[in-house]
Amino acid sequence: RVAENLYWMARYLERSEDMGRFINSATLLLLDLPLGTQFGWDILLQVTGEAERFQQFYGQPAEKSIMRFLIADSRNPSSLLSCVHQARENCRTFRHLLPGEFWERINSLFLFVQDGLEKGDIAGDRRARLEFLEQVIARRHALVGLLVSSMSQNAAYQFIKLGRNLERADMGSRIIDVVSAVIPPDDQGLRKTVYQSLWVAVLRAMSALEMYRQHVGVQIQPGRAVEFLLRDSKCPRSVRSCLADMEIGLAYLPNAGIPADALRRTRRRLDLLQLKSLTPAVLHEYLDQVQKDLGMLHRSIENAYFRAHEDQSPYPHPISHRIAAQA
């Protein structure tokens, strides 16, 4: 139970940051796209996999309702508010395993989010939303920095690292997938401009634009951008880098045979992807498979460490996405 709480705490903190990154990059992108491009706010629902849940509560998609659903709706277990709340609750019982300041800072993050959503029009005011989400991202960075600089590299830390990197890889693949949901105008010149803007936005959302220009080139080329974000070890948020960090984490833990095998299969399939001359439709299929592989990797970790003795455990259940979704 301790391991699962730490794992899900890390996943929810990472998801809150990535959701903020995703929303901000989409907001800035919409201001830059030329007329005739089909790119609506509902794409955020499709990429995050929450379109069906949104339909249940809101009906027709509109910017304000989508923003409220993705940022402030407690009925959505993947909303930013829900993620920060669930990370805080998972941390509460086992905070003695973490640096002393960590509980204070995660509690402060939750109160900041709660207060900001109550006082400001985050769903409707784009400028206020941009500033609010940037603050959430910065505060979450401070939490990660505290863990990296202060926490022993023990089993507890490895489960935090597993959760953080699995969520980062999954959300990263979803952010990349936004490209496949955009329908550019028929004009070839505008089409090239649209895809250029799209890939700049994706790289910026993953804090990879400057590193891409350092290691790959100044010009943003779709195939090379996909390669950099999926398989380049020089990009710390690439799927391959996340898998490499998870492999190191598993090496510290006992009984890692099945999860390690699942990780190697995921990495092998990633290495075999043909990323040259990709169409958006083929890219979507590739990313869908990456997300399925990451789901299988999560289940192997869950079965190896979190489910083996749950009937005998005296500890409370963690707040996980699975449990929250059922609720």
C-alpha cells in the first residue's frame, strides 16, 4: 500500500503539470493558426481520452466548459484540481517517508489551486489561466526538485520515479498525438505553416524546443521532431528517456522480472517504429500502440507490487485513477 500510494502520488503530480502544459500550448497555438484550420477545443478532450465523460456532464463542447472540465471539475478524475487533490491525499498517510517540507509544499500547492479556482475566472479568462497554470507548473517543479535533492535513493524513491516517468511518457505521447487531430487547410503553403506551428507548440509543451534546436537543428521538421520526442535520449521527456529511468528504478527493486520484461517489450516496439515520412493517421496508430504498451507496463507493475498481498494489508487503499474512475 505504501508503494502504491507513492507511485500514484507521483503519477498525479506529473499529470497535473502535463495537463497545464497541454492547455497552455493549445491556447497559444489557437492564436497562431490561419483561417481554414480545423482545430477546436474538443481536441483536448480527444487527446486526453475524456470526451465521453465530458459529454455526460456538459453536452456540446465549448472553450469555457472544456476548460472548467479539464482544470476545475472534481467529477473528472484527470482534471488538474482532482490530480493535485489525489496526490495530496495519497501523500497524507505516508508523509513520514518523504522530506519534511514535502507535505507542506504539496498542501500549499493544493490550497493555491483551490484558492485560484475560487477567486479567478480561470475557465474564461485566457490570460489569467495562462498565469495560473504557469504557477502550478513552477510549484510542481519545486516539489520534484525537493525529492531529487533531499530524498534517499531507496525503494520508496524508486516507486515515485516509476510513477513519474510512466505518467510522463503517457502524457507526452498524448501531447504529440494532438498533431493527428488537426485538419489543415487545403492550400499547400498554409498547410506547411500549420504543421510548423503545431510542432513548435508540441515541442514547447514538452519544454523541448530549445533542446531540439541545440541537438537537431533550427528548422522544425515533423519526422525529426517525432524522433526527438519519442526516441532521443538527449530529450529528458522523450518516451525512451522515461523508459530508461524506469529501468534503473526497477533494477533497485525485488521481483522486477515481469515488469522488466514488459518494459523491454515496450522499448523494443518503440525502437522498431518507422518514423520517416509519417502521415498524421499513421502517427496516431503508432502513438495509440505506445499508450497500450505503457498501459500493459503499468498493469505489470501493479500486479507485481500492489496486488500480491492486498487482502492481508492493514493499510488504506490509495486514491488511484482506477478507483476514482469507478467512483
